[in-house]
Amino acid sequence: AAFDAVNGYDQRFKGWGFEDDSFRYSLNVLWGPHLRVQDENIYHLWHSRDGVDFDQPDINWNRALCERYRKARTSTAMRRVIDGRSA
């Protein structure tokens, strides 16, 4: 239900980087504060970092998009960011 409430992950992110932070910001605003679960199995889609953190060509695009999520602190503002996905 929480995943659906924020329309899942934003497909505007290119490659990897900052998509998880943006997802967390959207959940915190529209669903409630996120929790870190202890002693549970989690899974992650592995990706290479090519030896350097954030060494990927679209990282600046992703960082700027994530900043829009970080600044959206009300449900109305967050909905505007999420609604922009189809634009």
C-alpha cells in the first residue's frame, strides 16, 4: 500500500544514484516516517560503482531530481513532484 501511495519508484532517474533517497522522501511525506527493520532479510539490485562513488554519467541529473523530492515537504508539494513523472 505504501509503494502504491507514492506510485513506486520514479522512472525519470537514469541509471543508478539517488532513486532510493527520493523514494524515502516521498514515503516520509505521504505515508509516514520510514523505519529501519532489524534482523530481516533485504535484497538489493547489485550495480557496479566502477571503483569510484557516483562515477556514472547521469549522476548530476539524478542528484537534481532527488533535490526536488527533498524540498517537497508537504503532501501537496510532493504530489506535484510525483505528478511530474508523466510530463
